[in-house]
Amino acid sequence: MELSATQEAIRETVREFADEEIRPVAAEADRDGAFPEQVWDGLAELDLTGLTVPEEYGGFDADRLTYAVVNEEVAAGSLAVATALSVHCLATSCLAEFGEASVREEWLPEMVDGRPVGAFALSEPDAGSNPAEMSTTARETDDGDEYVIDGKKQWITNGERAGVAVVFAKTDPDDPGSVTQFLVPTDADGLEVGKKEEKLGLRASDTTSLVFDEVRVPARYRLTEPGRGLAAAFAILTGGRIGIAAQSVGLARAALDEAVAYAGEREQFDRPIGDIQSIRHKLADMWTDVRAARALTWQAAMAQDRGEDARTAASVAKYFASEAAVDVTNEAVQIHGGYGYTTDFPVERLYRDAKVTTIYEGTSQIQKNIIARDLLGE
């Protein structure tokens, strides 16, 4: 599997940006729990905030493999930044795929420029892995001109920063099959942003709840037919899982790079620790995991680019790559010894960040269920 010349050029451009603009501020952003907005503006200047927007609206309109390459490189600089970007791209994907022409024209050109930031509001406090259990409702007004949304969403990336959110709600509170997708500006009356969660990792990314109290949106902001919301979400999340797999690869690669550099510099018993066989074997295992995770991710991306059903391939890639990221970052900390447990070296942040890749956009257990269903022909 090889990249085209164009994809290689994009890879090098984003890698250079990550090295020069993202990585130098990653530790401070993590420590302060503040998103580096200047980095976001830089991503917009590279057209990356329009990654999943059609060209007719000024977007990049990247194929899925290019999307994976970009996600890997951004995540190698900071997973928090990559996560914010991928969620923004989920929102623009929904708009591009399901919004009517007037809605696309109203929102996408500005979102290409990075403002407003997009959010994706699917999970709820009591409905995470099974979104059909959601309790958020959207009631159509008698005149049919608006929908009134009530409920609460949880674990919303870009929750504080977002100017618009793709929101999933039931049009019939008693029918799990009535989940529908809506576009909701975050300055709408009745919408309240909850407190920012204090998290183990991904601390520079703002994660909040969103509370809807009779929030009114125009009927044209309904993005899918009633009851088609979950099918639409799962279709979009296939690409999203490929993106998370790619981010996991980037995170693991960053940890491996740190471990290789440290193994070459740190001396014990008058020789670099990289000369010690047990360290060399750890590095070999880590590199194998990174290579295998990237191969699975690219395989899934290319399947989707060919128009194939890539749901299982995306789950395989997301499951393997996210678990590999946890393993590789763990070994990177171990190779650093006591220093790996301090904030003086970035591997402790990479280790903390890695865990979330096994949780969001479908836990490892959910991915294994999807894979098993395909194997069993269910």
C-alpha cells in the first residue's frame, strides 16, 4: 500500500505543521486544560477544517485515505487537537451528506474556515453504547415550521468551542426507531453548555454536556427523515472510526519516536540502553504494532474509497489501533523508567491520552461485537 504523490505531499505538509506548530504547545495546552486556538487557525489556513466539505463550498473534499493520513499526522502532534478536528469533520460530513442545499450553503463555507466549530451530539448520560435508548426528543410544532428539542447530551467534544452541533433526538419519545438528526446553533435560546469535564487525558480538548430546554430550530434544520438519524449516524461513524484508528497510529508513532530517541541517549552501565536486548525487543514490538495498525487503517480507508461496505474493516482498524496505542505508549513510559512518569517527558501525556481511543466512537467491546457479527453472518 502506497500513497500517491499528492498524498505524500499532504502528509509532509501536515507533518511539518505538527512538528513546528502543534507539538511545541501540546504540553502547555494539556497542563492548562486550554485548547490552542492559534493551532486551530493554522489548520484552517491549511484548509484542514474543510477536510470533509465538498469543493463547491470551498472545502478540501478529501478521500478517506487522505483523511486518515491527515489524522495520523495531527495526532502525532496532539491527540486533543486531532480529536477536535475529527469531530468538526463529523459535523461537516453530516451537513454535506444530509442537509438540504440552503442549509449547506448557509453553514459549510464558514465551517471550512474553521468558525463556527462543529460538534456531534449523540451520546447521553444514560445512552452511550446503545444510542437507541436516548431520551432527547424533538417535537414538531403545529404549524410544521419548527422543531422543539428537549433533553441532555453528554461527552460532547468541542462542547465549549462549538458554534453549531449535529444533534440526535427522537421525534416520538416512545419509539426507539424515531431517532432523527438535526442541526442546532449553540447560541439558540434554551441551549446550555454544561461544565467542562476534568479528564485523565485529552485535557486540552473541551468535553461538556449540552442541555436542551425547549430549543427551537427551523424545520429545514432537520437533516434526515424522521427515523433515519441512527442509520445516518452509523454511516458517518464508519469514516469516523477510520479517523480514530489513524489518530491512534499517530499517537503510538509519537511515543515510539520518543522511546527510540531516549534509548539512544540514555546510558546505563556505560552504554546506551538501546544496546540492551530487552529494550531492543520492546522497540521492535512497538514498531510492529504501529506498522500493523497503519496497514489496517489504510486498508479500511481504501475500502471505503472504493465504495465498499467498510464497517467491519473500520471496526477492525479502530479496535487494533486503539489497543496498540495503549500498549505502545505504556512501553514508551517503561523505557523511560522513572522519567517516563514525570511531565518532563511527553510520554506520560501520550500514555494518558491513549486510553480514550479505546472508548470514544465505540468502545473496543463494541468493535469486537461488530466484528463477531460479521464473522457469524448475523
